Amino acid sequence: MRKIRNVLFALFLTLALSTGAAASETRLEVRAPSGALKAGETFEAAVEIAGNPGFRSVQFTLVWDEAELECLSASVGAALEGGFSAVNAQSPEGAIVAAAFMQAHPGDGALAGFSFRAKQDLSAVRFGIAEARLSGENAAPIPCRVSGASPALSDFSDMSGRPEARAVRVCLRRGLLSGYHDGTFRPDETVSRGEFAEILWKMAGRPAATAPAPFRDLAGQPEARRQAVAWAYAGGYVSGTAPGAFSPDAPLTRQAAMKILFRRNGAAAGMEAMLRPTYDAAFADSGRISAWGKEGMYWGVYHELLRASKSMELEPARAVSRAEAADIVVRYAERFE
């Protein structure tokens, strides 16, 4: 009987502890209207904390698609009263909220509030929370779960620790790329020629094409991609791969990406032209760069759009990955836009 009582007591204690742990789970939650919105409609959103064990510091970034929403205002919420806190809604990555307290700060509620305007008709609003970090006494991290956020706009399980993480967040905010609804970004998947043209078209503000592109193999491509290729062709940024063909689904190589951006930037060589002999000697595979691609590749190196490998190779024929494409276009935008 005593053994039975001991087993029951241990079981009761285990259940009590597990129930207590579940009840005290710390969560950050995005509160926003559900349902459709018309272009021009305004609404309020908030990020709230629940199950707060008493944090000493908190920081997170609220992200959204700039093509869909415009942030009108942002302010810290009641849950951050009494601390050193700030909101920066003008960051390229989104709205950064940060706060610190001299002592543990318990209590749930709104960490920050926001006012938004819909830029277009939307079936639903989408938000994400990136880089959510909470810490308690002695800077000990507090695990937290994010809810009410779209996986396509949040931190991704397969981007943790990668150097391109910031660039990916900037691309998500600007609507240049998106994640997948399983919570992944799939950073190592390759980018096609058509996808890259669409990224640049979105970065330019989705301008209307003046005429269709003369490529027969664009049939069956999404309308946005056809518009993008037509715009890029009219601007002289892209060309075909054969008479009447663009090969929109073919992988984009690093030298092709640099050629396109070089043309987009005016195709004018600068200081890098004087460094060509130096680059030829510095990069182990400089002899494998195509004649048509060398000017663009060295322009990209000079402006730090390209990263060489540890063995000092530029890998001109390697296909560009999704993470690398994000890194390249954000670097380009920060230098030339």
C-alpha cells in the first residue's frame, strides 16, 4: 500500500509540475483584425505578452509586407511602463521594440501598439515577429513562443545562425521574397532567372511594362513574372538565352546576376576596371568567368555585392540560392537605391 501511495504521489507531483509549466508558458502574440480590408482602411495592431515570469529585457521586430501595409504610428505599450523602452518603426527590417528594467518586471499586456493603413485590398493582414528575445535575472534567456504571426513573415527554423538572416528579413518586409507556410525559408533552394527578374521588378515598385517581352517561353508563367521580365527587357537589364527564349525557369548563375545588376545600375565601369589585373590574380577561378560576365563580376566584387569562398573563388557558374539572392539584392539596394 505504501508503494502505491508513493507512486500516486510521484504521479501527482509530475502532473502538477507539468501543468504549472504549461500554464506559465511565455508567449508573444500579434493582435490584429481578422478578415478582409479595403485599400485605404486603417486599423490598430498590438504585440502582447502572456505568461510573463518577470523579464529584465525584451526585444523583438514586428515585420509586415510594405507592399500591403503602411505603418502610420508606433508606441510602447502599458506592459513596458516604468522601464527604458523605445520603438523604431523606420528600420529596414521592420518595427524594432526594445526595453530594459532595473528589476524583474512581471505582468502581461501590450508591449507595443501600432496603427496601419492597407495599401491594397487584402483578404487578411499578415504580420510576423522576428528576433524575439527575453531575458530575466542575470541575463538568463526566457524561452518564449510566438503566436498570431504568419510563418511566411517570421523567423524561420532553417535560417538560424545564417549570415543572410538580416537580408532575408529585409526582403520579407519589402515583399521581395516570402517564406513557406511550414515555417521554413528554404535558403539553399536555387533562384531562377524569372524569379530574379521579379525580385528586381518588385524592388523597383512593380512598374508597368511598356510592351510584352519577345520571349515565347514566358507562356504559362505567372502574370507578375511576365510583367517583370518585360520590364527588365525593356530597360536593357536582361536578354534572352536563344532567339525567342528567356529560359525563365533556368537557375540563375552568379555571373548572370551580377551582369543584370551591373546593367540595372547603368553598366558604367568605375574603379574596379583599374583593379582588373589585381582581381585576375587574386581569385583562383578568374579564368572561368565568361568574357561577357567578367565586367559585372568585378563590379560586384568592388561594391561588396559578392562574397568569395574561403579558397578565394568567385564561382561564376554556381547557381544563386534564395538566401544569397536576398543578401545580394539588399546589399545592392543599400548601396545604390
